[in-house]
Amino acid sequence: MQFGYTILYVEDVTQTIAFYEAAFGFQRRFIHEAGDFGELETGATALAFSSLRLMTELGKNPQRASASAPSFEIAFTTADVPTAVQRAVAAGARLVQAPEKMPWGQTVAYVADLNGVLVELCTPVAGA
């Protein structure tokens, strides 16, 4: 078994991928011609997006993300969390928590993407 990808349900796949390119520097892998599914190059595990409309058509009951009441978060590691936060906010992310040094040595900040997804920007965990 191998973890292949995470799919976030969003209103507009193309707009969301453009946001992630600008806010976090990822490159798009592809967007399906219908515009309801796309993926980003993020390393060994891809980050994918599917439209809420498509999931509804497929019989699912997708819920919109909420950074104030998250049921999950995605995390991106970086050596420079403050700069990453500035870039994300400049691209339209909403600051949720400013960078803070944790007792275990990691620096952590949170932003909300344009869909309300909670995104952790953090330094790698020491020893990981």
C-alpha cells in the first residue's frame, strides 16, 4: 500500500490550483478538460482537487472546508515560515495564526486558503 494523494473538495478547481501555485509555489500536474479535477506536483504524494459539483453528481455529500472548525489540515514544510506566510497572504490566504516557535523546536503558522482549508506552514520536525 502507498499513499497516493489527498483530494480536497473545492468550488473552483482551476482557481484553487492557480491560488496554490501563487501562494505556495507548487506546479500544476494537470487539470482535466472539464475543469472538475486537477492535481499539483507536491512530491511523492500529490495534492488533488475535485469540484463540489462533481462530488455531488457522483452521489457524495461534500462539505465545504472551514478553517475555524476544521476536520483536517494540510501541512507544508519550509525552512522559512515567516516568508511562506507572507507569500501566502499576498496571494489571498487569510492569516489564522502567526508563526510561533513550538516547545519541541518547530516553527508553525496557519493560513486559510480561498476555500477555507486550514493550511499549516511549518519547519520540518527535528529528526524527521
